[in-house]
Amino acid sequence: MEYSPPPLFKQGPSALARLVFFVVLALALLISDARFRTLEIVRGVVGAGLYPLQRAALVPRDIFMGAADLAVTSATLRDENAKLRAKDLQLSQQANKAASLAAENGHLRALLELSQRLTTQSLPAEIQYDTRDPFTQKVVIGRGAQQGIQNGSPVVDEDGVIGQVTRVFPLQAEVTLLTDKDQAVPVEILRTGLRSVIYGTPKGDTLDLRFVPISADVQTGDELVTSGLDGVYPPGLPVAKVVRVDKQADTAFAHVVSLPVAAVRGARQVLVLHVHDDALPRPADAPDAATVAKDVKAKKGAKAADGKGAADKSAARPGDRNDADKTAAEKPAAKSTEKAPAKAAADKKSEKPAADRKAEKAAAAKNAKPQAEPGAQP
């Protein structure tokens, strides 16, 4: 019987030989994969085979995380919702404020450019509120007499004319808007140079260009600017634009409806212009013959009335006239009384007899002789 050791004690290659073999094999595989990528296919096949095992191993983790998400309480969700709502409201307010500031910035930049273009002195102001009267188109600005606002000054924005200052207070001023029914502005058509006057309407939404002859060249879309003939509004400021022209055969003037160029009710910041009227005084117009005749007749009537009044005055005061006559009569009497003593003395002197005169002469000679004798003696 052949003797063989049990399998447990069978001896193969030594441990050192096996270690060397596997080290060499590993190095060969590493070098071949790094150089020639020979194990890409093997790696893909092994990864695809192990993917189900990886997903099965991740199932406990997914279950734990899902349970943790379900454990979030409703209170936490409410707190987060409230915080998000507050942040959304804050961001919306900031966005609205930024939009308002951007619009105001653009408006102020346009006003600054307008003030630089204007040759007249201007003062910026802000509209505070509308007046209480619903039948007028008026607003109140935050500038007054202490800031240099004058009554009658025009008010404009970057688009055109807004209105005119009609009342001035120490710290505020009242501005009558262009669309008020009592407001009038002298204008001219920019295309043709035709001059006229534009008025507001009772409704306050349109403007009425009056005193335009029916034969005048006025078209829809014509731009109206200030003519500057009144000495208040500088020439060339945009006022309105023609939207409708109605010409009827039975009237002498055309009905021209216009819309203001500037946002009369939407303006917030405006410019108040201070216009210096340096124009020469207008010459007096030569009156016609009818006016001259009327003035002459009026003067004659005035003179007749003055003469009649003087006569009535003298008749009404007879005592004063008698007193004047008495005074005039007393003056010559006083003069004659003053001259009477001198005349009486002269008459008495002339009435003396000739003998007396001779005696007086002899006495005078006698008195003079003794005075001369002592001077003759040594």
C-alpha cells in the first residue's frame, strides 16, 4: 500500500515562491493597464455586475434619510415660511424704492439739464399737495417769499409749462395749473409762427386755443410754444400740441383743441422761473379822430361843470364875500389915516402969518451971531 500524506499536509510551492509570483503578476497587470489600458473592459464588466449589490447596500441609508425628513415638524415649516415671507416683503419694498428713486433721479437729471439750458434764473421746488377747491386746478409748492418766489412767476418741468404762481406765502406758494379755466398763456404755432392765446377748460383735461382765424394754417400735431410777448413766460417753452381743429362756416374763429405737453397732474419736482422784464416801454398808440373829438367834448363838459361849481360856491357864501369887500375898503382908509397928521402939520405951517415968519428968521439970525463973535476975538 502506497503511503500518501493527507491533503492538509500536502506540500506545493513554497510560500516565498508564491509571493514572488503574485507580486510579479500584479506589477505586470499594473504596467499593462497603465500603458495599454488592457483592463478597461474587465473593469466595466465587473462594475456592471456589482451595481445591484451597491444599490442594495445603500437601501438602509436611503430609508434612514427619508425618515429623518419626515420627522421635520410643522412648527419648523411655519417658522421658515414666515421668515421667507418677511424677506420677500422686504425685498419687494426695496425694489419699489429703488424704482421710485431711479425715476426721481432721471426726473431731477432732466430738470438739471433744463435749468442749464435756460437763460433765466430758476429755483427748484417740490409739489406738496393739491388745493381743497375741486373746481380749480391749483397745487401748493414748498417754496415761498423767503426763498425768492415772486407772484406771477412761470412754473415748468423738463417737458414744458406746468402753470404760474398766483399766490405767494412766506414758506409756500400757490400755483395755478395750465389746465385751469382762468389761466391764459400767449403762445405761437412753431411751424407757422401764428400767435394766439391758449386757455384752460372747465373740465381741466384739454386746452382751448382761441382767436385763431378760420383761414389760418393750423393742422393736427402742430406744436405750441410760448411767444414771450407778455414778458412773463420766456419764449420757446413747449406748452401744448394740437389734437383737433374744427372749422365752421358760420363762425369767424376756428375751434382748436390741444393737449398739454407736460404731465400737469403727474409732476412732482418743478422749476420756478424768475423772469426780468427788460423790454422797453411800449409807445403810446395814436388815437383816431373819433377818440380825439370825444376827449375834447369831455374836457369842455368838465370846464363847464367847474365854472358852474365856482358860481354856486360864491352864491352859497355871501358873508365871506362881504367880509372880503370890507377888508379891501378898510386898507385904503388906514393908509389915509396914517397920512393925515403929516398933512395937517403942513397945512398949519402954511397958515402962519408972514410977520411971524419974519420974527422967527430974526431970532435965528440973532442966535447965530453971538456964536460967531467969540470965535472972532483973539
